[in-house]
Amino acid sequence: MALFFLLIEKFFHPKKAIMTKFIILAIFLCLICFTSCKKDQSTISVTTDTGAMDNLATCNATKADAENIRIFPVTNAWNKDISASAVDPYSSQIIAKFATSIIHADFGSGTWDGAPIGIPYAVVCSSQQKYTVKFRANNYDGNYGSESDKGPYAIPLDAPIEGNGTDDAHVIAVDKDSGILYELYNASVVNGQWQASSGAIFHFNTNKLRHINWTSADAAGLPIFPGLVRYDELAKGKIDHAIRFTLNSTNVYPGFISPARHKVNSTGQLHYSLPFGARIRLKASYNISGFSANNQIILQAMKTYGLILADIGSNMYISGAPDSRWNNDDLHKLDVIKGSDFEVVNFE
């Protein structure tokens, strides 16, 4: 810069040389400021991105957090006390079709065939990154993307998959901060993206049902999570909702009633089988005093809130989430309870 100024003095008049040097110096200073500003902006951008990543990393959500939020309004069908509701006039002949089937807790601790027992779920914070889901068919089931919520879905890529990706391969995430439920069916992660046959998003602050004839991550178009038996509920001393259960195809009528929104090609006969969304309850007269404290909580929920038919499966299988704290031997003591110990709640 000094050499450049000497050349100006040699070839310009002194007054003009002074003015020229001043102008050049001003331009030089402007260039320095412009370059510095661009560097500062770049630094700010990087810091912001890092902060967002740190926010994700510091989310300390646990499964127990899901029990501290309101899972649908108290007026929701899942939370309805049906202990005093009328018995359906066709109850006896419907129940007769699976009267000898025993209750089976389709959840527990440890593994079965190498996978955790039950339908797992993850609890996330509102900062959880959301992903677009690719809806597709595969060799297990078809593509129901046209009946699915587009998302995006706040489900971590490492969220547990039911059966470690075999059979129904349900994936569930509960946003504890926003009160939103994300569920996928027949799901897998491929090249850093969720893929599934169907998916649904539910907001816990509303009773809004899915579009009529739309499935969800469950065959009946219902949410799965609200119907799961979860160990952290028992730790609080009460299950305050209906429990999801299945029957085989011959015991499921090809139709649905509210809150269900979808049917399948089952083979049950009218007045001799249950449509999706129907509810049965353990008879009030059934003595549960001889069961363990935990099992009494489960059985009392069957009396107060009942079981809601949500999918095709084995007769009288109730759904729950895997947890290392379950006592499998104790859960198996529920096996003495039969279909004949239940009654059908009147269809509304």
C-alpha cells in the first residue's frame, strides 16, 4: 500500500495526490469491512445450526413422561367409563364364538423369537427432528399412503420397531411437549428415511377421528398407543383407559363402529361377531381379589373401560408395551380368564 502511494505522488499534482490517496484508503477500508461482515454472518449461521443439534441431543424424555400428559380428552372413547353401560342384546351369541379362548397378555419382559415382547414406543421432545415417510408396499403388505397422514413424523431413526421389523412392525413416538402421537405400520428405515405401509398422526387435545374408511397404523383406523398396557401406568396405580385387543377373522364382522374408521375383509357373521371399534368388558361379578396387585389393576381396567377390538389376530390377545420390569410368570396368571367371563357392551 505504501509503494502504491509513492507512485501516486510521483505522477499526480500534490493536492490531487492527497485526494486520490484519501479515496483509495476509503475504498480499501470498505472492502475490509465487507469481508469481515461476511465472515461474521457465516459464523452466526454455523452457531445456530450447532445449537439446534445440541437441543436435540439434550432431550431427556423417558417413557414415564408419557404418563404425565393428558392422552386425549376425558370425553374420548378410549377414556370412557363403560362399567354401567347396557349389555348388547346379541352379547351371548357373540361371546359364545370365543367363549373358551383365554386372555393372553401379548407383552412382557425379555424377548420372544429374538425381539422384545409387545409393541414398543419412544417418547420425544418437541425439538425432535421430523422426517418425511415414504409410503410403499412390500412383501408383507400393501401401500396405504392414500389413507395416511403425510407428516412429517417426529420419529427418531433409531426408534424401536415392533418385532425388530418383523410382522406388523409398528413404530410409535409420543411428543411429550406438543401432545402429538406419531404411528407407523410395517415400517423400516432405508437409507436414513422411514418407509411404511401406512401412518397416522393424532393430537391428544382433540377427539377428532380419522377420515371415514381410512386406516391408520392399526387396521381399525384407531391409534395404538392409548390402548397399550404400559408398566409406568401400573406404577401410578391405575389404568384409566380401554385396552386394545384382537380376535381372529371368523370372530370379526367386516364393518366398524365409532371410534373405529376402517374395516377389513374378515369373515364374521352379523350378530355373531364383533365389528372393529366394538367393546367387551370383564363382568362386574368376576372376583379379581386373588390376583397380584399389578394384575388387579389390569383387570379393573377391563371392568371399567373394557377392551376395544382394533385388529385381526389371535383371540383375546391384549396389547401392551415391552418393559424389563414385567413379571412374565405373573402376567401368565391372567390366562385363567376366558372369553365367557366377558360381555359385549351395547353398540352405540
